[in-house]
Amino acid sequence: MPPRPAAPPTRRLRPMSVYDAVEIDALQGGPANLSQYLGKAVLIVNVASKCGLTPQYAGLERLHETYAARGFTVLGVPCNQFMGQEPGTSEEIAEFCSATYGVTFPLTEKVDVNGDARHALYQRLVPTADAEGHTGDVRWNFEKFLVSRDGEVVARFSPQTEPDAPEVVSAIEAHLPA
């Protein structure tokens, strides 16, 4: 019997990125092109403009300004699933964020983060546990997910965790591009 040919070398596959095959539109229309964030650390946050946590927009913008030049961005994802606290149109949301909080980080279209109509982006985010071990449904507006430069979800923070909390800042700094 002839010798069996050697198996081809196995190549290591990169873990599936949250950006792989996920389509979402930008707030002002057209694709948001999530693949543009590969190579950056991204804090994805479901946002709302009529919530008690809405002042977190200011802290999110400070994070964005502080770390943008080092390969970081905040990505705001408007959601109206929590007591109707994001009822506005795309234009109203953009105007509110810009005029009230000076937001310069990108925003996506309004989506569902929970339930049967949960957006594919959040289907990839919600299995990640936060520090208390919570996985699954987003609990409220301003829940935060940190995605590493290779698109892996590496941290989750509760809605009440402020954007400038030491645990958020240290996680961001640990995942900035080298």
C-alpha cells in the first residue's frame, strides 16, 4: 500500500468578528460599513435621547475625542425599545446629539437590541457577559460593549457604568492598537 499523502497544513482561522456579514445603516442613511472598524477598538452603545442616562453622551464624546487618534471610536446605536425613550427620526436624533452634546462619533440607524427583531449586530454582542456575569438581553439604554481591533467582543458594561469609569477606560486602553 502506498504511503498516505501528508495532510495539508492547517491554518489558524481568525475568530468570527462582530463585523463579519453584519449590515447596518448609518443614521443618515446608506451602509455604515462596519468593516471600517477592523483594526480599531470600538465601544458600541445603545443610545437614547430621552433617558435619565442620556447625559452619558457627554462622557462618550470625551472618550471618543481622547482616544480617536489612537485607533478608537464610539459607535452609537439608537434604540427605542426602553419606554420609547428614542422616538425621534434620524434627523431629530442627529440634531439632538450634535446640538446638545457635540457628538462627533458615528451613529447608526435606530434598531432593536432585544426580542425577535434583534439586529444581527446585537445578536453577536449579547452573549458576552459583564462583570456581574449578565449575558443575553440588553437591560436598558447605554449598555456598552467593547470590541477589540480584530472584532472580538471583549467586555460588556452595564447601563449605569459611566463612560469614564476606571474599568471602561482601562479596558479601552488595553485594546487600543499597538
